[in-house]
Amino acid sequence: MRQLIKGDITRILKKKEIYIFAFILYIILFAVKSKTEAEDQIESFRSMVAIIGMLMCLVPVYLTVYGDEIRTGSMQTVIGRGMSRRKVIISKLIDCAILFTMMFMMFLLLFFVKNAIAGLTLTPTQNFMAFVYVLLTCIRATGYFALTGFFLFTSWNVAIGLTSCVLLVFVSVSLAMVQTNLHIPVHDYWLDGLVNASYNSVQTGDFPWKIILMIAIYIVGVVIVTVKIFDRKELDL
């Protein structure tokens, strides 16, 4: 499986599409006017990461990892040659996590560069919390990719997977509105709510072991269900 992941990452990094999306995202980052206060700048950065950044990275990563392989039949070939479906599902999820993290770490680096150009001096704590937010966003994205993989592998339809990939970004907003208006804690127990709780815990000086464990169980649970269903699916190999 390690060789499969390495081969996938090497192949994907040769594709121009992922660089085009990343370049557009980075241009947007620099196009947004810098704030005069560091706290306001961080809040602006978090807003970009939470919505624009997620969309601009989720879509190209999804298409390069899943879309091309199903369209060309590469994934079917790997399965046909004896690679277990469980390993294929897990390896593709790891591919997504690695690529997304690479794109977002560059996004964070450019954020620091932008601050330096604007003359904004962030404290070590502020820089660290920006890093923590990006890292937790990558974990959040991994959960999204696990859910996207569920819809993709159970339907074997790239369009359905892509639609779920995009819609998941807006599910959090909808659940937050439901929680605010109806006072039902649906957002707190959704992936985004758990990630936000983790960030708040780190801010107060605590490491959110229990919350991270819940997120891990969330992701592993989705993968297990996907494997169980996909194992029973007939494919034209």
C-alpha cells in the first residue's frame, strides 16, 4: 500500500490542474486586503480557510485522486490485480490527506509572508494558533474526504462524490443555523463542531485528547462502513 500511495502522489504532482487551483487560491489570499490589527488579520484568515480555502482545495484534490483514476480505469485495474478494496479505500484517503495538507501548509506559509509584507507582527502564540487552525482544518478535510469516499465507492459515480464533496462544506453552516435557532446541538457533534471545540481547547491551553479521539472514531467509522458496502459491490474489472 505504501508503494501505491507513493506512486499516486508522484503521479498527481505531475498534473497541472492541482497547481492551477492552488495558484488561484493563493492569489485570492493576497488579493484580500490586509487588516490593520493582527487579531483581525487572523480572523480574516480563518474565514478564508473555513470556506474558500476548503472549496478551492477539496475539489481539485478529489478530482485528481478519484476522478481521473475511475475515468481511466486505473483504480479498477489495481483492484483487478489483487489489491484489496480496503487498502484501495484507505490509500486514496491518505492520498487526499497528504495533498490537502501540502496545499494548506503552503497557504499558511504565504499567509506569514503576506503579514510580513503588510508589516503586521504576530506573536509566537498567534503564529502557533494559525498553524493549529490549519492543521485542524486538514483533519476536518480528511473527514470530508472519508465521507466523500463513502458516496463515491458506494455509488461508483464521480459526479455523486464531487457533489457531496462540495455540499459538505455548506452542511456545517446549515447545522450551525439549526443549532442557533432551535437550540439543538447538532453542529457540536458534527465534524466541524468537533474541530472547532478542539481549536478552542488548544486556545485555553488544553490538548483535546477526547475530541481528537472522537474525530478519529468518526473517520474510521465512515471508512469501515464504506469498506463493508464496497466489498459487496460488483465492478466491471
